[in-house]
Amino acid sequence: MLQESEIIPYHLSPPAGERALILAPHPDDETLGCGGAIRLLVESGKSVKVVFVTSGDRGDPEHPLSRIPGNSAIYNRSSSPSGKGMTTGLSDESHLTGYASLREKEAVRALGVLGVSDYEFLRFPDRELHLHYKNVIDRVIAIAEEFMPDAMYSPSVIELNPDHRTTAGIALEVQRRKMAAGAYAAGRLMLVFYEVTTPLRPNMLVDITPVQNRKKKAMKKYKSQMRLIDFLTYIISLNTVRALTVKARYAEAFWRMESPLSDKERERWLAFQQTL
């Protein structure tokens, strides 16, 4: 029988990674799920890059901008010497609308609050990531080869939203391939699952109390999403509950995998049948 401390940490950890690649299925997931950790990494001088896999074009079909063709002039911001952004998603962006452009603008504002200047919008269709699985993997691997992360953050495999779960599967595959290829001298690409819609079983708790106000301010930049669901209340409540076993007021919870796990190992972890 597992004891409490084997189910959830009773100690705090710093956010993982010297070079952290954050995968966000939609604009806002990065801030809701790990905005505190992102800010702590930035304040510690670590390198952070955020990749938005979709632009959330189906987030609100009733929004007036959802019926207006999008503005593809929202460029990605990279750390390249030229400082110029590039469009790195699909050649056909007919699915994008003014609403998608709005969400990208909100994302840029939120990242500005968190202090992140390195980001890309891949612009795959919202709620259809499973149909573009291979293409997304190829894009993320290409980004990883350029950015060379030692930690990759993603929503978990038990999230409610299908794009979140697809992104988790993509992250697992990217970790497996990069580790198998011996891509890094240290032989390691840590995978870190964060939670947005579904609490996970964590093995890492990060004290975000010092940056909670910054995270809250960043969340408020997603006005289009806050008018749909009161994410502010839910996420602050989640961060409060996550501090139950540690000396902190607010915490973010993560499932950190130092190396790839088999399907069975992941199932046993989620079923509280083993420790890592």
C-alpha cells in the first residue's frame, strides 16, 4: 500500500530545465498550466521557448470574429539573429479566423507579462491535431533540434480536451525519438506534464507564490477565454489545493519523466500502483 508521500510530494522543487520547451495546444494553456514555472525559469535566467500548436480557432464559434477570415500578419517571434518571425505551420491556413488572430495577440500579451520573447505559432487546426499527428511531430522535432531543450512541458495524457491529449502523445513520441537517437550529450530530454483541466498524479510541486500575481496578470490577458469560463478562479483554486502538502500558498503540480516510460508504467503510475 502506497503511503501519502509516495502519492504526492511533501517537498518543493524548482521548475525543471535549463532550456525549457513549452508545448501549448491552444493559446492560454501555457499560462494556465505552468505560467508560474515559466516566470520562475525566466527570472532564473533559463531559456524558455513556447510553441502554440493551434491558434484555438474553434474556441468560441459564437464569437463575431469567428466568422471573419484571419489576419496571418501575426508573426512568430524567435531567438534567431535576424529577430524576424516566420510562419511555421500549415501552408493552408484557411481554417484561421479573426478570432484565431485575436487569441494569438492575447498570447503575445500574456507572454510579455511572463517575460517570454521566444515563441512560435504552428497554426494547426483546432480540435483536429490527431489528423495532423505526424506533421506536428515533425515540426516539434525540428524546433527541438534547433532549440535543444533539456525539458519539454506538455499537458498530460489524462486531460479532457482531445488536443491536450494529442499533444501529450506527441510529446511522449518526441522524447522517445530524441532519447533513442542520442540527440543530447547528456543523453536526456526530460518530459514534464502540466495540468489544466484535469489534476494529475504529480511527482514535482513548484512554489509559485512569489510569482502568483504575475501569473494572474498574464491569465487576465486572455480576455476572450475568460468571458467563456472563469479560468482565473479555477486555476487559482487548483494552485491553492496543490499547496496542501508543502509550505507554500500557491503551487503548480507536474509529472516529470526523466526518461521514456512504457504504456504499462504510465498506467501503473496513474493508477497509484507504483512509484517512479
